[in-house]
Amino acid sequence: MNKAFVREPDATAEFCPRCGSPGEPVDSAALPTYLSEEQRSKLSPPVNFCTSPQCLVAYFDAFERSVLAADLRRPAYPKDPAAPLCACFGLTRADIEQDVAEGVVTRTRAAVAKAKSSAARCAELAADGRSCVAHVQKYYMQCRNGQGPMN
């Protein structure tokens, strides 16, 4: 096939300079929550969040400048497993583990409902600027299926 008719994929993701994982572009509204003004001034838009829990880098830009998770103003999930999965309403892994241990979904369901409401401020409070719903549901299912730390 003639390459003139084959469209090359758009490169939309920047890759973490430390671990090579694709970054999640972060809206600038979330950055003041986690980065000081000095840290923000050293990064050029678009700023990306490295979602790999094992990587030391939290934020990075296209010029491979980065801010380590240890240097954030507050803990961020998944970089710090003790940080709330839901930055808006404070749901933690321990809360989900307690739901699973008790055989209920009370805390988990309430947090998901709140996260889907207009009261959620994910763009400002979540480290990646996105809703926690996927993280919450994934962790709940891992615990329920015996794959979480409850083993």
C-alpha cells in the first residue's frame, strides 16, 4: 500500500522521562494543589502526570523536566498508596478494604456518587485532574477478588 494514503497516528502522549510510561495531560487547575509556584514555573505546558505507582516522578513536561512525588505539597494517589483515592471526598484504600471486609459497599458507593456529582472538584484536587471513579472501582474489585492488600 502506498504510504501517501496511510495516516500516521497522532502523538498525543508524552512519556515519563524516568520510567517511559505514557503521561496523562493535566489541566493547570490541579497543579497549584500539588506544586509550589516555583515548581510550576519550571515546567512548560502541557504538564503530564506519570500514573505509574512505582515511578518516582509525579509531573513532567515535554523537555523532560520533572517533579518527584516526594517533593509534592501533599500526597497523591497512586504515588502514595496512603493518599486518598478520592482527593475531593477523602476516600482511602483503607475505607474500601473496610467495605469489602464488612461485605458492604457503603463508603465506596457514597464516594462514587459524590464523585459523579457537581460537588466534585477533580480538575482542581486530583493529582491527574481526573475523576477517581475508575481508580475506586478498580481497587474495590481487586480487594473483592482477593487481589488487594487484604490477602
